[in-house]
Amino acid sequence: MNYQLVRLHMPTSDESRERLSEIENQLAIHFEENPIGEYDGNEIGEGQFTVWLYGADADQLAKEVQKVLGPLSVPTGSFLFLRHGSVEDENAQVQKIPL
């Protein structure tokens, strides 16, 4: 399968890590219960808390992420990064969606 990428980027501070972990947990639970994509963990560094998701359709993944985030409070400056194509595809379209 040709997996596409959606990354959720959220600015972080020491005080917000617990809240960001809860957002990540909500996404992991959602994608476990609704297998339209795969939750692939997080990365913390350089002032960012990043959550990685993969699936067949980056647009559909992004819509699902936004559905989960709707009732949650994400930090100002958060955004989604979408890659419409595989990692090997040098011509894959990328997109940034502010939240």
C-alpha cells in the first residue's frame, strides 16, 4: 500500500506536555477504534510535540484528526502537515493546514 502522511505539530512548553499527551492519546484511541489509518507515535523536540499518522488518503486522515481535535483545545500555532504520496515520491504534494 502507498501510505500517505499526516503530522500534527503542536508548540510545547513544560507546562503543556501533559495536555499534549492527552491530545495524542485521544488520537491514538480514535485511530485504534476507526482503522482508516495508523497512529505511529510522537516526537518531542525543538519546541514541538509532533504526532505521526499514516494511511491511504492524507485528506481523509486530516479530516479525522480535525474531528478528534474539534472539542479539544490545541495550542495556538498548531498545524497539520499532509504529504499526498509515499515517502519515496519526490514529487508528492505537501500541504500545511493551520489549526
